Amino acid sequence: MFKRLISSALVFGMAAIAPPARAQNCAPREIVVERLERRFNETLSSAGLQSGRSQDVIIEIWSSPQSGTFTVLVSHPTGLSCMVASGHDYFIVPEHKRRNDPAS
């Protein structure tokens, strides 16, 4: 009985801490963008190119000033976009704060 209890705890514990499958958060970019625009009223706020070992990807931040929501996407050259983070209370840092100006 004790062995079964420990075995069950280990199996369920490992399943709980396992990383999520990437395929669940990925879809063709057109579909992801349409959903962000329609459901969350988010627009592209900023983006940048990340060089990788096998291929370069674009990191995109989509946000909504009205609701304060944001989504971070990784878009691949294959046309697939993967959501890697999302949240609320998004804000833009004012220019004078970005320069590390001691007077600000």
C-alpha cells in the first residue's frame, strides 16, 4: 500500500511540474493575431529580432491601452506564433525614465 501511495505521488507530482507542451500555445500567426485583436483589442506595441541557433525569431509584445492586457509572442519564420506570456496592468515606460537620468 505504501509503495502504491508513493508511486502515485511521484507520478502526479512529476506531471504537475512538467513544462507545458509548446504545441498547445502555438498556432499560425494570422489566427493568433486575429484573436488578440478581436478578443482582447490588443495591437502590436513593440518587436525585435532574436538570433537563435537554428533560426531567428521575432519577439512581439501586443497590448491594449484600454484594458491593460498584454501578450508576448515568439513568431517563427515558418509562420507559427507561440504565446509565451500574457498578463495585465501593462504600462509604457516614459522616455525620460528609460535613459537612467538621475534627475528624473
